Amino acid sequence: MRYVRLEWLAADVMAGLPSAAARAAVQNLLVEVAKHPDRWPTSGGEEAVDEFGTRCWVSCVAYHDGLEVRDIGWVG
């Protein structure tokens, strides 16, 4: 099973997004990232990858059981 875990900074950013639509856009991007492990960085948490949506981005590291989201950006 794969998991997506929000690191404390990412959780704070997610809580501070300006609207439900902004949170939904980030959540949709996270779902899309989780569906494509071929685009994930090497497992172990030492290498991060940034994935971009239309108005948001996420920075993730990979572990054997899923992703940890280190940061979230919003340009709305």
C-alpha cells in the first residue's frame, strides 16, 4: 500500500490556503503524483522532486511505502 504523508510545513501551508478550491487543486495534484511512482525520486528520502499543477506545486520525497510531502506552493 502507498501513502501520502504531509510533513508539518506542508500541513501548515495546506491549512492556510485561501479557499476550498485551492485545497482541492493541491489534493488533486497529490493524487496525480501518487498515481505515477515512475516519476518519484529514488526511495530513501534524500532526493526531492517538485511536481507542478496549473496554480500549485508540491515537493515530495519517496520512501518504500509512499510519499512524504515536504512543501506546497500556491500562486493564486
